[in-house]
Amino acid sequence: SQQGEEDPQALSIQEGENATMNCSYKTSINNLQWYRQNSGRGLVHLILIRSNEREKHSGRLRVTLDTSKKSSSLLITASRAADTASYFCATDAGSARQLTFGSGTQLTVLP
Amino acid sequence: NAGVTQTPKFQVLKTGQSMTLQCAQDMNHNSMYWYRQDPGMGLRLIYYSASEGTTDKGEVPNGYNVSRLNKREFSLRLESAAPSQTSVYFCASSTQVPGTGELFFGEGSRLTVL
């Protein structure tokens, strides 16, 4: 079963706009990670946020975590065509010793 | 620096045939993983290995076996392939205890079972 679920399933925006994706999960976590997958490629790690952190930045990426609502959001600012990809959240629930992935958000950035 | 290398990249099997997917990492990572990715379902963990000589079942282990040959290599074997095993398989590795850190992924192996 999947711990994290992304919303929306698909998102299409114009280049230069901001893109926001959300992830909801069911049980308490130690950390939450975001990954990007370009079409036909492997996943690439973007950012990790721990359960005691509320916000984290990396370049044009901003991740927030609300443990009371069991949700996280990934914001990509000033999006580029090269940001077109699927984005997955993954949760670490600690005792399971497994990183559990959601089903992803397909982002399309139109030039 | 190659990172995580998977072979083969593509494979077509008939039902009942066997095959082994190979994975090697050159980052001196302790933990290695096999995931499968099906449309609309994200990635599901098949097996993982926290260190050389140890393996553990993940969420969907049925129909698969694994071998942690050494610290670098972690193979996934399908003994009798079934159409339900048609998927994209990803190997990954990590420096940290399973479930806790960043994963480094290979490019995937696309398997079709007829």
C-alpha cells in the first residue's frame, strides 16, 4: 500500500509560472523526500525534509511539511521546460525500514 | 562515475521463462534495493539489502528472489515469469540504513512477459 499520495495527478503550466504539488500521507514519518523522474529515466533525489523541519529550500525548490495535517508541498518557482517530469514524494515511516513512494504528479511546462 | 548500473535495459520473456536482472553500484553504498514501477502506482519495493550478506522482503516479493553477491552487486531473479511481472524495474542504493536516506537510482530495466 502507498503511504504518500500526490495531488494533482497531472499539472500543466506555462514557462515562468510556479508549480505546486502536494503529498498527503497516513502515518507518522521520520522524513519525507521528493524525487523527479524524467520520461524513460530513473528517479533523481531532489530534497529531504525531516519531521522536525517545517520548510526547506534548494535552488528554485521549496518544500514544506505539516505533520499535523500529514501533508507536504513542493513548489517549483519560475518553472522551465526542462522541469517537465514526474514528481514523487516518498515517506520514511521508520520502523518499516522502507521508503514508500506515492503515485506521482506529472508536470508539463509549456514553452 | 557510473553510479548505479542495471542490465539489461530491455527484455522480452515468454511466460514461464526465467531471467536475472543485474545491478551494480560504484559508490560504496551499504544498502541496495529493487523496486518495480507500474503505471499509476508509483514504485513498490520488492526486496532490499541493508548490507552485504543480508536481504529482506519488501512490499511485493512474491515471484522474485535476490542475491547480494558482494557490496557492489545486487541481482533480482524471476524463476518463472508471469505476465503480471511486466513492469519497469529499478535498482537503487543508499549510504544509510534502509528507509532513512536518499536513494540513487539506476536507469531501469523494462521487462515484458508475453
